[in-house]
Amino acid sequence: MGFLSFLGFGKMVEDGAKVLEFPKPKVVQPIELPKPAPKPEPKEHYRIGYVSETKMTTFTILSDYGSTTLSMNKPACEQLIKMLRATYEDDEDEGNPTDDPDGGLPLPEETKDKKVA
């Protein structure tokens, strides 16, 4: 007598009528997943502050993913202001280098009528 027949498996195999049946699967209704809430628009896009102990100006840029803070002294603030002003479109200034493709360099002189020594 084998070990499996000792456990009763041999009789089921010999009968052939007793087959282990698994229960039939039940139909389950699909579940609707909740829709994620839309991300709220930030109310402010940047903050500017001043720390009197260090005499530094802070410029914080806000986004949905976090924030970035720049701490600047007075010369750095002045430089940032100059760089921002350089991006303005100024139609009144005719010598604006952004209008000139070569960056405001003088035009080359024509040499077709001049003699070259």
C-alpha cells in the first residue's frame, strides 16, 4: 500500500467517479474606480520676502510639485531686476539690440569702389 492510498487518494483514482471538483466562479460586477480629484490651481505663483537678520531678500517660486527659494543680497537683486528688464519689448528704443540680428554691431563698410592698398 502506497502513501497516497493510505490517505485515501487511491480509492478516488480507482473509482473514477469521484473527481475533485472546484466550485464554479461567480460573476462579479466590475467596480468603478473613483476619479482622482483635479489638482487645484495655485493661488500664487511666487513670494518675495525679506529677512532682516541676514539682510537677504528671498524669492520663492511655487508650483504643483514644490517650491524653490532664492536668497539674494542687494547687488544680486539689482542684477535680477536688470535681467528681467532686458526681456521687456521696448518699441520706443530704436537701438534695442533685440531688434538687430547681429546684436547692434556696426554694419561693414562696402569696399567695391574703394581701392585696397
